[in-house]
Amino acid sequence: MKLLWGGIISIFLFQDQTPYKANDEFELRLDLQFKQRPKSENKVELDHRTLPNSGMSAPYLYLHLKVLKVVPEEVRIRVVKNDSQVLLNRKFDPNIVLKLDLGFTDDIKDRVTAYQYLITFLTKEKSELSKIDIFFEKDGTYLVNGEKRGKL
């Protein structure tokens, strides 16, 4: 009897998990640019000389997502960062390319800014249909839906 209840509960748990969107249904492109880091007020004193912060260019990352295969039930999209902050929650227009500003690559690797993005496609009733999980490891390796795609 306990085995039967355990089986029923596990069926409900597996049904609750949102499946990954198939790889052939979307195109994901990372756009690496160089941007000037904002100058800070921090200064370094060395032998009574003051050296200002350098403000050098650093690699900056944008993510472009284009849906290639549209599922009619997918009418909303939600993007959530690893800190549970919702970046986007709106009606989904399959004709546009979603551009996400991820920030400086060093900040992503050092966990100063977000390092995981969950893009969820929803129905009109806001139930989850599919998802794309983008994760950046500390060494710069990035995974899409658990599959290694490259390195920053």
C-alpha cells in the first residue's frame, strides 16, 4: 500500500516539472562586446601618490534569443534571474528577438551579478509550458538546458 501511494505521489511530482524547450525550437546567441567600466571614486595611494581607477574596457555580454518554432499555446514569456528577480513578464511576440543585458563577464563569473536565467513560456492562464535554463559556471562555461554550449 505504501508503494502504491509513493508511486502516485511521484507521478504528480514528475508532471509538475516544466519540460525544456527543444533545441531546434529556438536560437540562442551570445554577443560579447567591450564596454568601459564605470569609474569609481575608489583611489589607491602609493608612496603619497594617488592613482585613479583605470576605467579600462572589459568584456560585456548580451544574450539574443529568437524562437524558431512557435507553439500556439505559448502566449506569455517570463525571464527570472537566479536571485528570483523577474526581468520580464509579458505577452510573447514570436517575431521579435529577445535581447537580455547580462553585464560584465567577470562579474558573472565572480557571482557579483546574476549567473542563471530561466526563460519560461506560459499559456494564457499563466501555466508553464516549456523553459530554457541558461547557467554560467564560475570558470565561464555556460550551459543551456543542462548542455554545455561554450565558454566565455
